[in-house]
Amino acid sequence: MRVNSVNPSELFRQYVVRPKIEVEQTASVSDKTELTDSAKTFSAALKAAQESMEARSPEEMSHINNVAEQIRNNTYFVPGYKVAEKILGQ
């Protein structure tokens, strides 16, 4: 029993090499790009964050690197009451 049998002449017709058709494409001079307001806001925030990272004092950078190292080593710990204080805005 054959399921979904295909006529051999139909298969041959699908794989016959057809001549290429050349299509002329002219370059569009009126192409332009616009960013959404969200993208502009994100770009400005990213730039501000990068500038603030460059303006950090050596002490701040040392603290940031220390915390990053603790996170990598799975030794960073924040007490639950401090998390609760931040959530409650205290």
C-alpha cells in the first residue's frame, strides 16, 4: 500500500533546471532609518550607564569587582531582611 504516492513525471518536473530570469533592481535613494522612542530612550540610558561606569572611583570599582567575584564563587549573601527593606522602600 502506498501512502502519498507522487507521479514520477511530477517529481521530474520539480527538479528540471529552469532558465534564470534577470531582474533589474535600482538602488533606492530614499531609504532612511528611524528609531522608536523606546529605542532612543534605551540608547540614552545605555550611554549614561557606560559613562557612569567610567566615572567610578577606584574604591567603588574595587567594591564592584569584589561583589562580582563573590557572585562568581557562589559566596555572595544578602540577608533576607535587607531584601525586604529594599522591597518596602525603607
